[in-house]
Amino acid sequence: MVDAVVKVNDVAKTFPGGVVAVSGLDLEIPRGAVYGLIGRNGAGKTTTLKLLLGLLRPDHGTAQVFGRDLWRAGREVRSRIAYVSQAPQLYGWMTLGELCRYTAYFYPAWDGDYARQLARRWALDWDRPVGRLSGGEQRKAATLLAFASRPALLVLDEPAANLDPIARREMIQELLEVITQRDECTVLLSTHQVGDLERMTEYVGFMDRGRLTMTERLEDLQQRFRRVQVVFPGAAPPPGFVVPGAVRYQVAGPVVTAIVRQTSEAELDGVRALPGARLNLFQLGLEEMFIELFGRSDREMILSQPASAEEPSEEPASNIISLRRS
């Protein structure tokens, strides 16, 4: 991929006890893109981010950001990256204002006016110690630090976690503004709550049990996966009838409903040509697509892979400050 900010090649990570967290991971994200990394809890998303950012060392393979391995890179590269972990750990004895002044030292592009604007917009007390904020407020504070650093690469792990519905909407709206106003900023989002990603992401990648099973433009993905409804008025479907390319299939009287993948127009025309058949096509939303691919416990997953898991939960969570150690 031309001018890729993120390049990952055959990366793997196994934790003590033989727990495979990530296996054979290949990923490229172009400059200025918004990429959504999607998967169920334990799919390997957080491990992938930590490997990419140099917070974990891969067993083999390479992970580069801006052409550098962050396991070895210094402050110059890290000052272009902002990362908010799933459970941010901030210096609780500092007030938000003090934490902003501290963070500004590490980021040449720091925008202090924007930080104050966000604090007012999100009702965060500038003079209150961060340790006295609620869990949701601390997440907003960590995200404020990331946004105000004006990074070239913004990495968010479960950005809406621990937020009430109003705060979640405010967070997503601000992120949309960051994306639309700063074309040069590359954004990598990791989440299992995919409803809001549809408005933001250009590219999506599905992780399942440690493997990146699919990665492509969202627009292309929505063209390949569709819901097909075939109605045979007053009659049951013909014996042996199947919808071409179906990965899930349901028959209810005269109505056949299927989720199809990579079905050609010629194949669909063949269905339309059946006597009395009426064909309806529906586009799948990203959330529905995710459920169809990974949320069916009553059948084999479409993209089955060897089992794996995230890193052990007792490992300390990383946060935006972690990237500045060098």
C-alpha cells in the first residue's frame, strides 16, 4: 500500500501457558485513513494495538509506524502518536490543567486552547485532581489529552467504554470533527461496539480469535455482503432451491431470507427468472454484518480460525502517558 502509516507483517504473540493472542497478522493503514478494528471481546484487538505501539514485543514478525519499530523508536516518533487505552491510567494527584501542561511538553503540536474548549464542552473541572474524577470522566480526560496533542496517528481502544449515552454521543461527535477537520490525521479505532463506526471508518478489519480474517474498504464490504429476500407468492420454494452465495439461510413459508457474500448479478438474475419469484435486496449495516459474521453461536462461524485470547487481564493497562517513555 502506498504511503502506509501502519505496516504489520506476520506478527504473532503467545502468552505464558501457550495462549495465542495474535497469529499471522498482516495489516497496512494508509496515511489519513480511518480504520476500524472490530472483534468480539478477547479477539486480540488490544494485544494488536500494544504490539503496534511498542508496548508489547512480538514473538516474530514486524510492526512499524511511520517506518519505525516503536519497540526501539524514540521520543521523536512517539510525539506524533496519541493512544488512549481501554482503561486509562492517569496521574491522579495532578489536576486536569496540570496534566495538560505536563502532556504539552511531549507534543510539539499541543493545542492548549482546544484542550480548554474540550474541558468546558465535556464539563471537566480544570482544577480538580484527576484521581477524583469518575471512571467516565477520566476516560474523557484521557481522550482530551489525545485530541489536544494533535497527533499524526490517533489510536483509541474502545473509545466509548464507561461512558453514559450522552457522554458517548459527545465523544463520537468530537471524534467525527477531528476526523473531518484534519485530513492528515490517521485514526485507528478498536472496538466491539460497532454501531457508530459506520459513520467514521473508511476501512474495517475483522479480528477473530487472534487473526485478522478480513480487511477492506467499508464501501466494498457492504457491496459484497447483502441480505436477499426471495418471495414465492402462494407457494413454497421449489425443491432444492438455494440462494447463490448464501452464508446464512432461513425459510418461512413462501419467503426465503439469506445473507449472501460475493453473489454476482448474473446469479441473482437466475433467481429473478424463476416462475413467480420476487427478489428484494437489502444492504447490511456494519453492526448487522458483525453479528452475522461473529455472533452466531448456533452454527460454525463463517471465518473460523484457531483459538486464541487477549493478553492476561492482570497486565497493567497502558495509557497516553505510556507512549512518552523513552
